[in-house]
Amino acid sequence: MELACRKCNLIISQGNTCPVCNVSNLTSKWSGYIAVLNVEKSDIAKRMEIKINGAYAISING
């Protein structure tokens, strides 16, 4: 089961701690995702304040 970090929205497939935020505040209640391949060139990454490449949930529902 993939979980999303409630703080930065990173989708995590292993473990119970977000590798970006180092928090364990994760949820399985998320919807939609974007894959950021190049944070320096991505306008969406800038708007979402994403600093590291990866898959991010668009919406956290719980």
C-alpha cells in the first residue's frame, strides 16, 4: 500500500517515515498524483513547493 506524507505529499511505497520531511504523519487517503522528474524546470513543482524529484499526491483526503 502506498502512503502519502501529510506535510509534503510525497508518495511512499516502503517504510513509515517520509524520507523528505522525516515525519511519520502518513495517510492512505490520498487521490491523484504527479511525477516530478526535474524540479528545476517544473512549474507544478514550483507551485507545490516541491524540492526533490518523485511522485506526489495531488490531494490528501484525511
